[in-house]
Amino acid sequence: MMTRPVIPTGWNENGQTSLICEALVQGRRVKISKALVLYHSQEFGNTAAMAEAVAKGLRNSGCEVDLFNTNEGRFDVTRFPQYDCVAFGSPDYYSYIAGGLKTFMDDHYIYDVRKGLDGLTNKHYVLFYSHGGGGRVKDVMSDIFKRVGTLIGKPVDSRGKPDSQVLNKCTALGKELAKAVT
């Protein structure tokens, strides 16, 4: 089977550039879902390892994937509408999400509710997190990210460095998310 990526550019009703990712598979065009893995990782790289595993599952299922670590900068929420689905990952910081993800959700609210930017909601998403023993960030994540859309699967956690079993769960979570949007 020969696959050739095709990325035509068009314009949406707001005059903004719209990318439609397609592939030519056996002579016919099929849509390639675009996924965002938005996470925070800094000191030990535990959440980053989980993010890579989720991205692997998405890619293995045919999705185009962008990874963004909020420790390296602020994600521009106006880019969010281009994604079909998203995976959110955070370490547990005193039973709360990392600041970069909280900032993203603040921006998400402002652009959704106050500025009326389309395409910020009704997305499928998954959650993953690392912790040192508490793991209570799971409840916060489940609550704060629900405004984005529909939670797919069960959140995956890792106490400390993720082992192969946790990484396999993350890869499976990525595949489950891809299945929901393809």
C-alpha cells in the first residue's frame, strides 16, 4: 500500500488559513487526524516519557502529532482549533496541575467565552499524569479539562519514573484516542 501525504491549504469563514491533512491511500484521499500532546515536564522527565508514549500510540494509528511541553513556553491557544484531539499530561504538584497547563486553560476560557474563538471545544481528549505518591491531581485534571470536550479512556498514572507497563498503557491510550477521531 502506497501512502503519500497531501496537505492542501484553504481558508475558513474567518479568513484564517486552514490546513486539511490528507493522505493518498491506494488512489483515494483519507483524512489524517491531527493530535496535540500538551504536557508539562521539567525536573525528571517522567511526564515527558509518558507524552512520547502517548504520541507513539497516536502516530501508530495514523495521526499527525505535535508535542508541546509547557515548561518550554506558553502554548498559543489560537492554534488549538486545528487539532482533532488532545492528550493532556501533568505532574502532580501539591495535588494540582502544572502552572503551564493551568495557563493554557485560562487562555482557553478567555478565547472561548470572551473572544468567541471557534474550535476550542467538543474535542476528544485523554489524560496522563506522574506523581510521587499522592496522585490526587487526577481529580483536578478530570474536572478542569472537561470543558474541552469528551474524555476518552481512563487516565494513566505513574508513580515516579514510568516503567514499561505504564509506557505501554500510555501507548494504548494514544491508540484509543486516535480510534475515537478516525
